[in-house]
Amino acid sequence: MKKPSRYNESGAVAELRFGSGVSPPKTMKGRGGDDIAMKDRRRRSGGCGLRFPRSLSSINLRLAIFLLLCCSLFSAVVFSTFRLFAVSAVSFRPVLLPTWRNPAMNAIAGGHHLFRRDIRSSPSSPANLRMDAAVALPDQVLVRLESQPVAALTELNCLYFVPVSGEPQLRLPPLASSTAGDFIRCPLPPKPYVFSISVSNASLPQPPPLLPRRWDHLAYAAVVDPCDNSTVVFAKGHNLRPGRFSNPSSFECIFSWDFSHPKYSLSSEVISAAQEIFRCRTPFSVLLRRHPPVASSPFVSVRFKAHGSIPLPSIARSEPLCSPSPLSRRRKDHRMCVCTMLRNQARFLREWIIYHSRIGVERWFIYDNNSDDDIKQVVEWLSTSWKATISLHDWPWVKTQEAGFAHCAMRARDSCEWVGFIDVDEFLYLPSPAVKLHDVLSNYSKSPRVGELRAACHSFGPSGKKSAPPEGVVAGYTCRISPPERHKSIVKPEALNPSLINVVHHFHLKDGFKYVNMHAKKVVINHYKYQAWEVFKEKFYRRVATYVADWQEEENVGSKDRAPGLGTKAVEPPDWASRFCEVKDTGLRDRVLKIFVDPHSGRLPW
């Protein structure tokens, strides 16, 4: 049978044109009909003898629609990204680009209620009274103001709201303000209920109340490390083990100016994770904005990589550190610096800094952990009268000593060749008068593989004192336990492992570096640990170390971190003044009396 042609019958042409199910027009027989069919074919083929499929116009239409949708989607993505991460139009500055490839920036939805920070006051609030954060600590509530120091405001009050009421249920005066004036310390309400908090001032409108964050489930600080442009985040809530490295691929960092508006944030890779310290790759758009004030930096948090996992609540903004020194600068500003963390130790600070300045310490980094004494005035006096270079840094976070020391190590790296991590009741002692601290450090500086010096600690007891000796700690306590207890470290900041992991004042080092145990005839540390009872009992308040139990807790009661046989109650034993006295040691006392006593008045400078 002859195969039918689609175009050999005008009726077939009509059927293709109008589709099945529609009656074709009547055909004309003869030559006239053939002429009409030929003209019809030429008209539909463009009159040039070319043949196209009949569905060409339909294909063109679909392709045009598809291209239009693609262009619209691309424009929307570009516009939203520019709106969220555009660089300020004020100025552009060159930045140190990372040596690693810029990580892919993953957009994540921010609709969950914990993404909604609810800690920024409404835009109508005056610029000089806007609350930026509120955090509930075990014994107080921290309220952070966004733009103006607390010292510039008067007649402040803390206001407390219950969820069902729009009016404050309680009004209390603040306990104090932080050292730098960024925080207001409000008392906890007398009854343990869920509350929001605000502050009021006689001359300014009240900002909207905030629901305080939990202190133990929070990203509380962050810094941008200029050495590799990574962001180091300090966060509580993931409960990583002490002294151990964790798998960084289990976490990711989240950057956002607001976790709820706009609805997208950026995620980035975690490079290292240990204890409460997470090092992340910084998105390029965030690096471009690190020069403006910290208040304009994005918030950063950490979350588990798991379906449905949400980031920790965050009040941490990426704080820039000083840029690394040029390679041509072979000598740093200071040979020896000291980092410490304290609470209400202002009365001991004069003796500690004056003594260490005399033996060769050149700069101090003091992390204030919620002091309510006159530490600010003491630091100002030391800076003016003794020309001491002291950086006083607010660090209000509870049980975060290891994180604070890691933060301090990064801050000191650019200006300090060696950094010691000791407490205010610990004194470096060089038993031989012929040995100088700078000589010791210079000798070890010549060994490029030495990254840490460890000095043994001798623990001193009350030495028969019933009250704090007026002559000071060093001259007043002269009896100690015979064997040394543990050690404290002096480190090169460049030698520290990038994870910044540290336990009991010593750090993990990079591969290729080693530590050295210093001989007791060169350097030891006198630790005035067990002082007169009125001083010692303050240790029962709360300890700053993250992984050390507080003294009142029934945990590790026999540990060397506690007083042997004391227990968990702040009750003075009858024989406390005579305890911990096995060796009479007056070496440092004699040195101090010889160097510091005024020949006219016979008094010590502190």
C-alpha cells in the first residue's frame, strides 16, 4: 500500500491545521483546487520554499517564558544579596584577603522563633537609650545599651514585666554598671518567674522590654583573627569536653545582622572546635565590613549540622583585632605581658602590678568578671602614678576563664613576645638576684621551637594570720606546703594551636613547638592560695574556670583545686590559721622589703 503523504491531500493539510475532532473545510476538485492548496502551503512556509514544524511558534513562546523567569529569579537573588550584604557607601578600604578560597555562602531560612533575637529596641527609641541585649546570670541580669555609655545616664532603673502585662510589675535600682560602661547590672527579681526587662531614665522614653537570654546557652563573644581572616566564636551550650578536640565538621557558623529579618543568613565552615571556642571561615562580605564600628558588624552563632538544628541564641558581634605586624618588625613592643581574670580583687591589684612591673612585666591584660569594687579607680591610679600599661576588659560571662584566656592570647599576640597566664594571688619569683626575667626570656627566645615555659607553683598558707596582713600578701604570708602543686605557663602567642584550647593556665601548642620546665632556681611561682579566712572564704562565691566545680558543690571534693579537708561549706575551721605550713619560705618577702620599702617612712608603696 502506498504510504499516505501529509501534504498530498488538501484535506490532510486542513486536518493538521485545525486538529483532530474539527471538521475540515470542503475540498475543491481539479486544477483550481490544486492551485489553492499550493498557495496555502507557500503562505504557511513563509513563501521561500522553507518548511518549519507547525509547533515552532509554541516552542518560541515557551522558551521566552522560561528565559524571562530565569532572569527574574536571578535579579531577585542578586538584589536581596546586595541589600543584605552590601558594603557601606561611605568608603572602601583595602583588606587582607584570606589565603584560602572564599567559602560558599549558604542561605538558610530564619523563620524559627529562636532566630528572632527580640533584643533590638524599636527604631523610634532615642539613640542614647536603646537596649541591645539582656542576659540572665545566676545572680543578676546584664542589660547592654547600644549607643551611649551608662555613665552618661542618670537615675536609671530596672523594670520587670510579666508576660501577661504591658506595665512593669517591679522597679529596682541597678546594682552597678560594667567597667567600660556598656552593661547595666540589674538584680534578679525576688520571685523566680519568667520575666522581660527594660530600663528607664527620667528624661528619656522607655525602650521596649527584652526577654533575657540564658547565660549557659549563648554565643557571647566573637573576634576576627587578622592572621587568617577567620572568626573565632565563644559560645556556651554545645557542652564539648575539656582538653579535647571536637570534630569541626559537626558544626557550622551562622552570620546575620538579624536572625529573623531578613529571612536569610549565611553559613560557613567551622575549622576547629574545642571547649567553648569555635574557629570559622569568615564570609567575604563580612570581611569587607570589619572596619566600621563593632555595632554594625553581623551577629555570629554556631549550630550543629543536623536536620532541624537551630543556632545558639547570640549577642556576639565580630570584633576586629589589630592587624598583624609587618614582617620587617622583628621586635614587638613588649618582651613580657600578663593576662589575668579577676572579680573583686582591686585591693590586691596594686601590690601585684607594682611588684611585677619591677621585675620586668611591661603590659597587663585584665579581664574583669563582674567586679563591683573600685577596680577602675585602682587601674587609673596605677596607670597615672606608676605608668603601668594596663588594658581593662569587660568579661562578664560566667565560668569562662579558658575562653577569656584564649581571647586574651589573640589580643596580646601582636604586641607581646611572651605572655604569662597567672592569677592576682600568684607572683613570679626568681630566687637568684643575679637572674633577671628578661635574661631568661631572651635565652629561650633564641630557641625557635620553644613555645611555652612552665614554672612550678608553691602554695602558701595563712601563716598564722587571723586577718589580711596590712603589709601585703608577699610580706605577710611566709609558710607554705613543701612540694609544688601544678604549674603555670608563659607562652609565645604565635606558638599556640589555632584551636586555642587551654586547661589550667596552659595551652596546646602547634606541631613543631615544645614546652620547657624551668628549673626552680630560675623561676617559680609563689601562689598565695590559702590566705586568712576573711579573704579565702570569697572563693566559695563562684569560680571562674569552666570545668572546675564550685567550692559549694558536692563534686571532686578531694581535688587539688579545693582546700584539703575543708568540704563545701564556708565555715572557718578552728585551726585554719595554722594549716598548710610545712616549710618556712621568706625568700620573696626579703626581696620585696629590700627593694620596695621607703627608707624614710618604712612603708611599702601599696
